[in-house]
Amino acid sequence: MRGSWRIATVAGIDIQMHFTFLLLVGWLVLAHWRNGESLGAALDGVLFIGALFSCVVLHELGHALTARRYGVRTKDITLLPIGGVARMDRMPEVPIQELWVALAGPAVNAGIAVALYVILRLLGVDSPLAGPEVAKGPFLQQLLAVNVALVVFNLLPAFPMDGGRVVRALLAMRLDHARATQIAATLGQAMAILFAVLGVARGNYILLFIALFVWIGAAQESGVAQIRSALGGIPVHRAMLTDFRMLGPRDPVARAVELLLAGSQQDFPVVDDGRVVGVLTRADVMHALAQGGQQAAVGSAMRREFATASAFELLDDAFRRLQACACQTMPVLQDGALVGLLTLENVGEFVMIRAAKARARA
């Protein structure tokens, strides 16, 4: 993810921190300072945030390492102010595998909570989770309460939380994947409406934010499932773009600017001696212009890590990889030669055209 840097590597998975996470830490210190609290109290708050997000990283590692058992690779885990995001190549399609991957994250937090509970009891705390002041109590009690909250929140039966994937996996054991996703997404949006009503009734803006988060997540998951269902059995070459422009690594960025202004293509394959060596996105062009001017070479600005598709592979497999691709443009190859491009936009248009034709036939 752009704007992130690696802070650690665990089991071959990069742990990254987004720059906005530092804004959260800065805001926390400023809030303590404005409330007239001491520097020590501010540092305690920062340490607690660090411990909290360590639990979030362990949660995401639970998902990632369980997914690895089923052949699913996790590219990295990024820390954001709203939590952690693990970038997996895909979710397992076998329902029982998706079930275990979804449950693995909350299971880690449950394990942490049990360990903290035992430690607090050994330290002589009779009721570690009792009383209304737990959220403001000692460090370990706060951490225990937060991990319990993470388990409960993540197991809500709504996308994009883990509970939504659990529901989908259980339904998919009896229904097809698209139908199971649709039911789980509908349940999630019903919960979003409930959260919104409660948020308005109580004047709780956090509930309204959660409602929006759940509604959008459910809609996106449902849309992706419908697209993948519509793409089943179709080869890539039927949906790929065949009218496109390409660049050479020694071309100036000014040439990419000309192509951007002349048409609707936003990302360009970079070809050297008949071989695709990179992809130059519109964001890369803007960054290059800001850093080196229009005469900077395309080869210095392009992305060298990119996914490709075969012209005759199934479109739903390529689409899954395309979703995980950072540049969101996939060169399509046939016998090593570039024959087309696959983008999220043209796949969406292909699905809409097929749906329109189906309605016309009906």
C-alpha cells in the first residue's frame, strides 16, 4: 500500500505501517496535552495503542497463517488508524477452509484474552472484567477488555467482519457461493440499518460510522460475488481490451502524458524487445512528474512487480488475481506476446453487457 513502510517481517509476511497511523499517535498525544495531563500519561496512552495494534497484527497473522495452510499467500499486513489489513491473494473457495480462516483471527484475540485473564487472576485481581471502569482501569485490564471487544465485534454476522465470512462459509456448504454471499450480505446490510437506527436514537456517531462501514462492505462483497459468478467458464480473451497503447522503458514520461490526454486509457504496459517489463499507472505518471519532470524515463517510474494473465485461462481466475493487483491493470499474454489488457473497469463493462443481452433475450 502506498504511503506505508515495512517495520517488521513475521513468517515471511511484511508488517507495514501507513503514515496515517502516526497521525493517530500524534492526535492521542495532543489530546492528553490539551487535557492538561502529564507527559507520562500521554506516553502510557501511546504504549497502550502500541499494545492494542500488536493484538491486531496477531489477529491478522492468525488469518494469514491459516490461509497459508490452504495455499493462499498473504502479501503484507498494513497498520491503519482503523485497524489492520491483510492483503491475501484470495480467500479459500472451499467453504470449510474459508470457515477456519475466518475464525482464526478472533480465535487469536480469544486466546490473548484468556491468557490475560489468567495472569490477572494470578496477580490477585478477583474480577478482571467486572465493573464500569474497566476501560479506564489498569493496563492489563484495558487490554483484556479490548481483546474481548475485538472478538465480539469481529464475529458480528456482517461483511466485512469475520462473522460475515463465517455465515457465508456455513451457507456455502449447502448453497452455491454467489447465493451464499448474497444472503450473508443481505443479513449484514440489515444489521447496518439496525446500527444506524440505534446510532440516531442514541446520538452515537460511532454506531453510525459502523453502520456505514458494514453497509459498504456488504455491498462490495455481494457485487464481487455476482461478478465472479457471471464470469464462470469464460476465457480471458473474450473480455480483454485489444485497442490499447504501450510504452517503452526509455520513453519520456511526457509521452505517457500525451497518451493520457489523448484517450481514456489510464495504465500502460511497458514493453522492451517484445517482452512486457512493467506497468505504468496514472498515479505513477503523476508521481514522476512531481519528482523528475516530463523528461524522466518511463523505466524509472514504472512498476516492475505486476500480474499477468493468459489469453485462454478462465476469466474468473484472472479477475481474482486482478483484484489483488496493486496496479489494477493486467497484461494478457499469448505465447509470451502481449495481446491485450484486463482492467477492473472493462471486466465490469463486460458483465453489464452480458446482463443486458440476457435481459434482451428474456
